[in-house]
Amino acid sequence: MTTEPGGRERPTGGPADLRTLMAAFPTGVSVVTATGRDGTLRGMTCTSLCSVSLDPPVLLVCLRRGSPTLAAVVDSGLFAVNLLHAQARSTAELFASGAQDRFERVVWQAGEGAAGPHLTHSSHTVADCLVINAQAVGDHTVVLGRVDTVTPVLDRRPLLYGLRRYASWPGIALSPVES
């Protein structure tokens, strides 16, 4: 507890408390990919993803400072967000592991106009983005990207992560969102 001016006490917390909070917040799983200046493919698992605006279409991703993927994103000004499907847990774990041969162990393609490698067997949808801003915040960098292309890849349920484990959307059939 910390005592504030006026004598009021408030609880104090630290990074472990934030991890506990965020572990209780289930989210989708993505892999952010980019190509470095030297042509090296880069990618990392990312659950810090959200939409910022529809017009123009902008996504926000948070990438660990010092990561080769962040360097490739900033240097190239481009990145792809691969939304993983429920059967792609091994891909999420691979891209979170730091393994140097990760792109040799997954199926991917980077056709003309791709902002980064598309993980074609692991993703249900891919967004190609142009970096419009990057801001360091603590041990991560917040990257805003204008979405130029959205490509549906496979009609599968999304991979989810929460409570420190992977899961998929429950139910038998996917139904379209109604307006």
C-alpha cells in the first residue's frame, strides 16, 4: 500500500499484476511478419492487436522493443498480420519461441503486394499494412498500420489465447456476423 497526499491509501502493483490481469483477457492470436532490409523474413506471435479506425482502416500492434521483427517492420515500413486459425497452435508457439528456422517450418508465400509473408496454412485471414506511426512505450513499440489489403485464406475458427492457454471458438458451425 502507498499513502497518497491527504492520507488515502491505495494498493500498488507491478508487472506480475499486469500479466495476471491480461492473462484473464482472452484474445485472438496473430503472427506479425515483415521482410528485413537484407531480405530476411521476420515474424513474431502477437496478441496485442486491435482496430483503431475504419476510415481509414488502421490496426495497432504492439511489438517487443529490440526484436528483429520490429526492426524489419520499421525499416521496411510494411507488415502483415496473419490471424491464426484454431489448428495453428504449433505455429503460434513456433513464432513465440525465437527459433531461427521458423519460416522453414511453415508454409508461407509473399506474392506481389504482400507487406510480409502470408502464413497460408496457419492463417484464416491476412492483412497487409503500411506503417503510419511507431511510438516506443516501455518495453514495446506501438505500431499503427494502414490496412491496404485483407485476404481471407481459410474458412476456419480463430485461435484464442487466455488464462495462459490456447482454445478455439466453441460451437459447431461458423455463422456470419449479422448487421
